[in-house]
Amino acid sequence: MNPWHVMVMSQLIQEVTPKAPAHLAEAQTGTYPISGEDVRRQRVLHLQLEQFSYNLRGAYHAVLSLEAHTREMLDAVPKPTVEELSSRILIRQLPEEQTLQASWAVDRLLDSLRKGQNSLTPYLSHIFKRSLPSSFSVLAKRCANHTAQLPAEIERQIVDYWAESGNRVKEYRDFAQHYAVVASDARVGFLPDGSSGLFLVMVSNPNQKSLRHMVFNAPYVPALGYCRDAFLIFYSFSYSLFYLLLRYVGHPTTLIAMFGLKDPLVPGFVDGYTVMPTSSVDEELWSIRERLKPHLEERFGLLDEAPRPRTVAVD
């Protein structure tokens, strides 16, 4: 999705890859300069660098999923009759399952974008030989204070993105992680002329840590519009950043696909597991409920008995 990222990644991997022997005879005599430490260093770098592409694609698919669920919600709502509309606006609430599908897509988008932000720091650390914070938000603050010890043009890119969109993404993701669901309940509104619109908005003030003051209407933040914009802004920022980073590392001689085995293959050993049918999870859930209910009744008492006291005795 980002050609400059592939080039930067390839160059960094080549930098930790031992040079191949010039002649086959050298390799046959065992002088090929590769060691267990070389392999470990390459593996660690692969694990660090693969996160960016993984999370960028995750955010992309989350946006596509949200768009698809939005269309499905609009299509699934029964169209009102002329008598139902008359001269008023008609609101139809959507089934919980449809609302949840859209809200889950919002959460995946925020999570992928936030991890995508953090996955940029290994690239900066390896290129500029700096020990940088793992949190992109801390890095952005250091860039704003000019204490990150990065080139000024790199710091400017980071600070501008953080002010435009990055910090808000973090606020939304933190709010979803620690406080409440960031997307509202979904509903469809019909105007008297028959046109319709989807109401699915984000919390207006994710920086507010008190649920007492949480609002969804000051201002309205359409979920699909916000998620699309947040993804596209991050993509534009990362596209520009990797173009700039490529100016520092130079063009790689070979493009390397981001694929690395988490563990080495061992000759003669075949690992794997049987893929269970899709219905097995639902069957297991039913089995768990049937198995646990009598056990819980025996251990903790029947639900129709008098409630236990809520106060806890302190010794």
C-alpha cells in the first residue's frame, strides 16, 4: 500500500544481512559470514518492521468494513409508506447486532491506527541510530520540543500530523479502551420527501475522562466520515514520511517482501491443527452454560434465594 515503505524496509533489512560471498567456492569452504547472531538480528528487525504494514492494512480493511456495514444498515431498514411519512421525520432504530458490527469496525480502525503510529518509531530509531520512546505520542511531544534529536524536517512532519489528526486518534482509542464505546447507537431517519440518512456518530469529547460529561451532539461527529478521514490522513502522513526517509537511506538494490517465519522450520517436523467446523464454537457455548449452571447453583446458591449482603467485612 506504500511503495516508499517497502523500499525503506528493504534497505534496513539489507543493512543487517551479511554480504553474500563473491564466489561459490568461498561459500563451499564455510567462509560465508553468517552466524546465529546475524539470524537473530534479522529476525528481531523483521518483527519490528512488519508491524507498520500489518496495521496500515488493518486500518484499511476496518474502513471498508464500516462502509459495507453502513450500506447494509441502510438497505435493511424497511422503507416507510407515504402515510407514515406525511409531513414528519420518521426515525427507525436498528437492530443491536447491526449497530455492534459497525461499532466493532470503528474500534478496529482506532486500534489499528494507534498501533500504526507506534510502529513508525522502530524505523526512525534504526535509521537515525537513536533510542526513541515506543509511544508515538511521547515522540510527538519530544519533536515539538526539539528534544527527539531527529532531522528538523522529520520532526515537522510528525508534529503537523499529530496536531491535525494523530492526537485525536489516540484520544478516541484511549476512550474506547478505558471508558466507553465511542460510537453511538445507530438509527435511520427518513425525511418527508423519502430520502434517508444514517445516524451513527462518535463521542464528541473523547478527551473528557468523565462519563458524566460525555456527549454525542456537540458537535456531531459522523463515524464513517471521521474514520475515513483519520485513515486517509494517516496514510498521507506515512506516505510522505517514508518518502522522506528513503532520501536518508537510499534506494535498496533488492526489494524484500515482508515475510518472515516467527520460528524456524525444522526438517521432518510437521506442525498444525485441525480446523474445526464453524458451528463448533456455538455448540461449545451451549455446552458450557449447561455444564456450569448446576455447578454454580450448588456452589453459590439458587438465584431466587435472598441476595447476599454487598458490604464486605474488614478484619
